[in-house]
Amino acid sequence: MIMHHSSSCQEQGALLSKFIILYIREPLSTDVYMKLPLLLAACCLIGSAFATVNAQTKGDRWLEDLLRSQGSPLLQQVLNQPDTFQYQIIYTEINRDKHNRPHFKHHYFNVDRNRYHNPASTVKLPTALMALEKLNTLQLKGVDKFTAMLTDSAFSKQTAVVSDSTAENGLPSIAHYIKKVFLVSDNDAYNRLYEWVGQQTLNEGLWQKGYKDVRITRRFTPMSEEENRWTNPVRFMQQDKVLYAQAAVRSNANFDFSKTIHVGKAHYNWDDELIHEPIDFTTHNQLPLQDLQQLLQSVMFPESVPAKKRFNLSHEDYTFLYEYMAKLPFESDYPSYDTNEFFDSYTKFFMFRADKSKIPDYMRVFNKTGWSYGFLTDASYVVDFKNKVEYMLSAVIYVNSDGVLNDNKYEYEEVGYPFFKEVGQIIYDHELKRERKYSPDLSKFKQ
């Protein structure tokens, strides 16, 4: 494992340093003078290797030891193959002070922001936040997130939306799309939010907040790069009156596509043809796990991140987000869902999704998940009101043993969801036993 490698480099470097110091304490003989450049070169090489590894991968022994000491044979097998499963884990310990202010301690295991994973639906979180921020920034008279928003079409592959049978009033809105995004990770709802914000505003807004490595370039429907740059005309309506109209917009965002990204050994294309080449993800969406965790923290605890990283959201926006980030499909009337398909833990990977188990009524999970191309991702803030427990947990894993993408043959059920269940359970059990100086007041998150 890389972490073990870095530890080995560090130990060897220390030994070599001691060796050199030992020689320098005494007068140096001719042969030692001759060997000294080699010894120094070896130290430099080891130091360089150590620095390179550390620059790429973040990890601490404590989290690794906790998971290995409690893990089943399946979890051990996964942890022993970081290159195969490409997992990354971030556990964030939260401690409150006497004023109930949260303080965060992040633990990392095999986290590498430069290792690409397909973020899938996790990009819906920043898109939803930017949709609300754009609305608040424009301050349109008579327009809010509940105002009817009709989408027109004006460019190749674009489609229109003028009604929504799942809404109580039969009309689409930003609020209704956000509900769908968090309740069941609805793709069309994300597409409409993407179209409202616009590709350029979406990305440049995130970059300005410090998320330089985030890239959201596309809808979740077959479109070319140019088609994804164009976003639809939008109208906010009150009965038959147009309150605000946004024309079709072309994004001129300047993306850095210099790093080539290939995944897999073969894939099926949109025409269901097998192509014996990896998928080229160079221009696809990108959202490193660390950034996803920070985005979630900025929503749940806006005061905990620098001002420039916060979103322009109102108190009502935060309350609305907290409700639907944690709400379960059966608790929603508009939209209403078939709970056989959209069961309680449909979008709650940690602890619950593997066996479709019920989530206790004294617990809430505020999160965003994503699953696509064999990648599973979840960033969550978990609250247990009964036991006064709170923490954040984020992870990604890749489960695609045949190396073929888009064949719908991924080990989600066999490996992926059990991985999330077990990691989640180990951290939750640890949190139940962990001593806290001050018990948290979690009333802010009760619905």
C-alpha cells in the first residue's frame, strides 16, 4: 500500500540520517568522503519519494487501524487492494465547545484529490446550492424558489418543461427540482437546475469559492460538449404573467482539459456498441471527495468555513435544504414515490443501503450520494438525537472487476454497498463510545 511505502521511506531516511551523523562525529576517512555523495543522493531520493507520496495521498494511521481492527474479511480484502478498489475515506470528528460551536478534526484514509473518480450524482449538491445562490443574487421581484419555472428549448437536443404532475400545483420550480435531487437523486431535476444556473456561472461561482478542481460540464443525458455549453431559455411565471425571462446562454467557461483521464479497458457507447477502449473522462464532470466533503460542511455548518466558501443562502434556504437532504421517500407527498422502488435507504449508503434497512426515527442522515460507471460515492453528516452523536463521513469506491463500463455489471451489491455499510457501522459504533466534553445541542437539525 502507498501508506506503508511512505512509512518505509521515512524510516529508511531516518536510518540514513543517523548513519551520516555518526560518521560526521568522527574525522572522515578518505573512503567515507568518497561514499558520502552516494549516501546523500540516497537520502535525497528517499526524501523525494516520501514527499511525492505525501503530496498525492492523505492518510493517518489511526483511521486505518480502526477500520482494520474491526473489519470483516470482506472489508479487509477491499482495504488490502487500494489500487483495485480505488477507495477513499474521510471521517470528520465533531466536538462542540461550551457555546455549542462545532470544531472539526478530519481523518483521511487513502485520499488523493488527483485520483479521478466519476462523481456521478454528487455534482447535484453544488448545482442545487448554486441554483439558490443565483436566485438570491439576482433578487428578482416576486420570484423565489417556489415560483413556477418553465423551461423552453432553443438549441440542439434541448427539451422543454411547462408542467410537472408530481408537484402539488402541477408546475415545476427550483424548490421542487431540489426536492427530487435529494429525495431520489432525480437526473432530470438536476438537468433543469444546471440549465437555470448556466454552465459558466455554475463553474466560475464554485472556482471563486476556492473549489478550483471542481468541474461540472454536462447534463445527465447524451449531449456533445458544445450542446452542454448551451443552456435553455427559462421563464418564471405567475399565472400567465412573466416575472422574469432568461434567454438561452452559451458558456465561455475556460476548462483545463490538459490531464487525460481514461477509465476501464472497454465500454459500451450510447448506441450500445462495445468499444474495446477505455472511456475518456477528460472532459467529464469532476468533484474530488475532499471538495465534496467541504461543500457538505459549508451547508451544514456555514460558520465553520471561510466566508468566501459560503453560499449566498437565506435562513429559509438552509431550513429547506436540511429538510430535504435528510427526508426519506416515504415522508414526501409531493413528489410521491413508490417505496418498493425508492425505499428508505435508497440514497443512504452508509450503514443502511446494503440490506435496505429502516433508518431509526431518532437518526437523520444529511447527504448526497452518486453511483455510476462502477463508482459509488457518499458524503454524509449523521445525527443521532437520542445518543447525542454527530459526525461526518465521506467515501468513494470503485467496483468493476471486468473493467467494462456501461455493461451494468458492477459489484454494487456484492462489494460496494457492504463496504459502505461496514465502514459506516464501525464509525458509528466508535462515535457511540467516544467521550465528549460537551454534549451537542442538535435541535437545529430536527425537522
